[in-house]
Amino acid sequence: MHQRKQGAGLLGRGTECAVLDELITAVRTGESRVLVVHGAPGVGKSALLQYAERAARGLRVLRAAGVESEMELAFATLHQLCAPLLDRLESLPTPQRHALETVFGMRGGTPPERFLVGLAVLSLLSDASQSAPLLCVVDDAQWMDRASAQVLGFVARRLLAESVALVFGSRQWPQDLRGLPGMEVTGLKAADAHALLDSVTPGRIDRHIRDRFVAETRGNPLALLELPRELTMTQVAGGFGLLDADRLPGRIEQSFLDRIEALPEQARLLLVVAAAEPVGDPSLVWRAAERLGVEPATVLASGTGGLLEFDVRVTFRHPLVRSAVYRSAKPADRQAVHFALAEVTDAHTDPDRRAWHLAAATTVPDENVAAELELSAGRAQARGGLAAAAAFLQRSMALTIDTSRRAERALMAADAGLRAGDITAALEFADLADRDAQNEFQRARAHLVRSHITFATGFNNEAPVMLLTAAQRLEPFDMDLARETYFIAWASASFGAANRDSLLAISRAMRDLAAPEGPPGALDLVLEGYALLITDGRSAALPTLRRAKTAIADHPVQDLLKWGWAACGVSALLWEDQIMTDTPTRALEAVRAAGALSELPLYLHSLGVPISLSGDFAAAAALVAESEAVAEVTGVPMTQHTQLLLTAMQGREAEAAALIDATIEEAGASGQLNGVASAHWATAILHNGLASHGLALSAAQATTQSANLIVSQWALPELVEAASRVGDTIAARGALEGLADAAEPCDTDWAQGILARCRALVSDDDAAAGDLYREAIERLGRTVLRPELARAHLLYGEWLRRGGRRAEARVHLLTAYEMFESIGMGAFAERARRELQAAGENIRRARRSEEPASAELTAQERQIALLVRDGLSNPEIAARLFLSPRTVEWHLRKIFAKLEVTSRRQVGDALSSGAYEPGTR
């Protein structure tokens, strides 16, 4: 049936057409579909995409095509696809609208992250699909620019319920589209291939010769159509000129070249102009051709042999024609064509294409062209096209004769490559900059880029030393940059180094820095405070850290995005529980607004840990869900610090143990030693809850060896408790001494309450121990740290019971039990229940209510339900979880049904009442 209605172009493609028919039907019924149609050149991918467009009756069709010469122009393919929808930008949330306007050059502003651009495109397609289902077709996807490929790959993975189909045609499977549904298009079956060959070879061919021709072309339709053109009937019939299948693309291209060679000179030159002009603008092609002496009337009279067509756009018969034309042209002709195209390209509306044409027309160093390319790199960077910026700068370097200027451009290219995530290119440019550097400042900056690359590959021992050296080399030239580098060096050592030697060396260098001119800023104070903490101790650092705390609170939140993730530790080092969430909350709001996904996991962790410590497990679970969504979108794994702590505090032994083991293995292998420290700390908490104190002791001891001051500080109470319970008084008293050094100088209820509780554990004086437990309960009761207060009641109750004061013990043990139950700390609650039973109070083991099958929420539904509970709207949830609002609405209908509710308020009630608890399925 398909063959009768499709004609020769789709001969034998019934199966493939059926797949496309099903895709279009699904989109008409409100579903989303993605398909990567891939196969060798000439196999018929474009014909299938054209079939899909014809079959998409009732759908709005958006088209784009990758162009080889545009691969360095950021968002070029994406702009083709979205251009018809730009009148809908006003319907997008402001950050998303600004992101698209920026990358399309419609406004200036801070370069948006590609994930925010992806979310904006997802929202734009979702909005447009409400008017009519969409079919988005991207042909020659192997030639998409990298920025467009990344964004469309993101969109393809987030489509769910938007009535949108996204269909790609590609020779190879593009890197950014891997993992998406695909359909390989191979050669025609023998019967169809014979029929197609017969249609273009008049006269009788020997069956064996015909079989061999079909076999060696592997049924490639373009080869079957084009190759007989280059052979005489005698050659075809006799079997001469048959080809090696491995050389098939080259032979097809050669067949086109033979036809090109037969054309008049002016027609050939016109083909080269069209091949070098990526937009397909007929006016631009003709104007450039006329500058080269091509007369339109002459060319139109002689024709182009059916290889080129002028309509709304200039199109080639096949992409292989374009590549054959361009590659076969003489170098001098190519340069002349690019120069002509540069002359007719508007320098104001399209400066980047003009600069690229000028670069292609230039074979010797030319500072004017190099300067234009540098400007283009700046514009690309402003639009978020970091890979394109690096490409512009690379070409600019090649055209730069001045060695010092070439080094500067190499440094800029290295930085752009690093921020684009192209580590290999960044290292290459840094090496080139070092080679061409004419002064120590350039060499220092090249070393800085290498240091950042090492740091970007994971917290490890090498990065802190490299960053320290870079900071010291930068001091004579740029103190602001040097200070920022010292800060990153300190943070990388504190949050990741396996030993403390690097941290001490960095801290000493920071302490010896000259005082800044004028009043110290927030960064200056944090630097000084962190340095003193290591070199002179907590008491010496406290005054500066307190000033830093105030300065951070008053600091512009946008500036915090550069280094605020490391400054979040100030309040923890001061044991300030009330404000521990303030800085990460402010920074997190700014990061979300900016769409800076690369920064988001750091701040989610910085907020998630104190939220967990406060006992708000539902809020912590929402942050974990958001972090998981970020990891899924970016493809960048990161230690789930909050989830480690949360599962350990909840006492979910099997889940926590699996997560801990995986973290230690994966984080250790990738150099994220901070993740290893967090995993050991979580292990200590888990096993203290389970009363497996021997295991808790060894885990806590491993944690305290970490250079991470905060995690090692928080592990000390676990170590004191575990050591005291197994009778290791030496370990307990040693840990208490470390805790006293960290907490005693800080006159806060958190510091003094924890210290009193731990002193009580190791006290030999019963009267003093009782006073210390009561002080701990009183002080911790004034904090937001409900789990710590509950543990103080538990330890006091256990101490009372062991002292034979069973009635008093039951009061505190029951308080602890009820608090643990309400917080969701299952293992600690069970420990309290067993103690109550030993004290003569029989309490049935807590049993969670049976959930109906209809309330079984998936992980995605759980995330959305928690955010609905927190009062977020559908568009806000969509932005938070990188979905479209329509997908959120679709999930919400399922959530309502499973929780048996009819309103958003009831979702919150269902979660709060225990009908569904975060972290359960």
C-alpha cells in the first residue's frame, strides 16, 4: 500500500513509513514522540522526513537542517527551528524568555546556561502545541552546531505530554542525541533495489551483473539512481565500473563531481557560492555570484544540471552535492567566494557570519580579520555559545601574527573551552598560551586554567597545590584574581583533599596576604577567617568569621554565585544553627533565577544538609528530588550529600548502606573525597541509630581524618557516642577534646548543647553527668535542631535507666521516642522503644499504615507532590524539575487519582497525614 502511493523516492520503505505514521498518530492524540532516523548518505533519510511532513496533516511543521559550514555558529540550527514561534516568546516565564532572546541575539545580557535555554525551548514548543500538534524535523543533524544539539537533546529527553514530535535525520548518531529512540535506515531489499535500478537503466542487463551491482551498492537508493549516470550502457551491461562497497559514499560523490565538471564555468562558480553560503538566501547567493562575474541570465539559460534549485531557499539535490562542490573547488576559488559572501553579508545584522567568511577567505595572518573573529567570540559567549566562542578564538589565533596577542586569545579560548566542558580543547589552548606567553602574567593565567581543569575533574590532592601556585603567581599582577584563586584553593583542599598539608600551606599563604585597600569585603573576611582557623585555631578566627557572617548577609546575592558555595560553611563553623540556611537559601534563589544548573547541586547540598539536621525531612526530600532532576538533565553525577544524610538519619538501613557503598566506590574513584567523607559520616549516624556502635566508631574515625572541617567537626559527637558505648574511653576522650576545641569558643546553644551532651557521655561523676544532660536538653531545646534534642533525651533516658532511675528514664525515653517518630528517624525511634521496654514501658513497635495501591507514587510524582505541598504553581514546578507545565499537569492528574484527592491543598494534607511519606514507594 505504501509503495503504490509513495513513488520511487520511497520504494521499499513501507516499514519505515509505518513507523512515522504511528508517530504522527500518537502526536495527534496528545502524546510526545522522538525519533532519530539514521543511516548512510543516500540511503533515503531525507525522503522519509519529507514523507513525515506530507503525512502530518493537521500538524504544524517546523523545519531545520544542520549545515556543515555553520557548525561553529552557536544556536544556528535552533534558531532555524524556533524562528516561526518567536512571536510566542511573551508567553514564557521571564528568565526563559530572556534566555532565548539572548542566544538569538535579540537582547544583551548575561550568557544563559544551555539548560535554561533548553527549558525555554521546551516551554515554547509546549505552548505552541496547545494551538496545534507540532512536528519538528531536523535534517542533517550530524552538522548541527554543538549548542543547538545540546539544547535539542535536552528537549527530546524531557518531552512527555506535549503533542510534539521531534524527528532527526542523521548520517551518524550525534553525540548529544545518544540514548534517544532511533530507526536505522539501511539499503533496499533486493527486489526493490532491482526495480529501482531497472527504472534508470534502459536496456537489458545481465541478471548476474545486475545482482552484483545491487549487492555492491548495498541497495543504497542514491547510488542506484546516480551511479549508472556515470557509466555507459556498455559498461553497465558488461559489469565494468562496479565499486567497492566501502568506497560507496566517495563514488556517489564522484558521480556528482563528474556532472559538475560538465557544467559551464559560471554555473560551477555559482554552485561553489551556494555551497559556501549556509543560510540558503537566494538574494545573498546571487549578489555574491555577481561580484565574481557570474551573470544570472547566462547561468539560468544553461542550467545547473538539476543539482541546484532556487526557490524560497537555495537547495541542493542532496547534501553530498554541497560537500562535493565545496571540497572539489580550487582553494583560490573558495577564498574568492568567501570574500564575496563577506562583502554582501550585513556587518550589523549578521557580523559573525561575515567574520567567518572573512576568516575562510584569508590564508595569511591578518589582524583585522583576527580582531573581528575575537569580537564574534565575545558575542557568541554573550549568547552562551561557549564552544562557538572557542572556535572563533581558535581561528583568530591562527590569523594573529603578534605572539603576545596570540597568547591572550589562546587564554580566552582555553577559558571558553573549560566553561563549555571541553576539557581537551581547554588544555590544548592553555598549552598554546603558555608556549606563546610573553610575560609572567600570561604564563600565570595559563597555569590557572590548568588548575581549574584539574579542579573541575573532581576534588583531589593535585588541584589545591596547583591552585595555590597559580594564586601566588598572580599576586604581583591581579590581587583580586589572586584572592579568588586562593579561596578556591582553600575550598578544594578543605572539601576534598586526603591530607591536611595542602590546607595548611594554603592557609599560611592566605594569612600572609597584604591587607586589601579600603574596608575588607565579604570575600576578604572569609579568606582571613578561614586562614586563621587553620593556622591559629578557632578562637583566633572567630572575630573575623563573625564579621564575615555579617558581610555575607549584606553582600549582593549575584556575587555570591562565584564563591558563595564555599562561604556557606561560615555559619556551620560558628555553630550558628538559626542562620545556617540563610546564605544557601539566598544563593539558591539566585541560581534558580539565573538557570545556572552547573552551580545548582552545590547550593542544593549546602541547603539540604542543614535542613536535614533540623529534622524537616520532607523539605530535604524535595531538595534531593531537585538534585536528582539536575543530575538527570546535565548528565553530570555528583555525590548526593543530602540523600546520604537523610537516609542515614531516617535509619533506612538497606537503602542507606547501598547508597553509602556506591558513594565510597564512585566518589573515591573520581577524586570527590568530600563525598567519601560524607558517606563515612552518614555511616556513623546510621549505625549509632541502629545501636551498632562498633561500626559507627570506625566510620566516625574515618570521617574525622578528612580535611573537610565541617563534616569532620560534625562527626565528633558521633565518635564520642560510639566510643563511649563500646567502652573505648581513650577514643571518646580524644574526640571530646577535638570537639571542645571546635565548639567551646562558640557561645551558641548548638555548640554548648552538643558539648554538654558529649561531656556527659564520658563523665565519671554522676552528679556532673546529670547536670550536663539537663544542660544539653535545655540548650538544644532553644535550637532548630530537633533531632539533636531528641538524641539528648534518648541518651539521658538511657543513662537514667542504667542508673536504676526507671521512672525518670521513661519520661525522657518516651519524649525521645515520640520526637523520633514525628521526625521520621526510624532506627533511633526503635532504639528508644527498646530502651522504654527495658525501663518497663511496653510500646508496640511503630507500624506504618498500609497504603492503598492507588497511592503508589513514582519518583517523578513524588517530586511534584512535594512541590505542590510547598505551594508552587505548575509553571514553577516545571521550571524546578525541567519539565513543561503540561507535563506537570499530566502528572498531577495521576497524583490526584493515586492519593484520592481533588485539590492541591488536599495533596499537602495527604502527605502531611502520613498517607504518603517522602522517600517511600
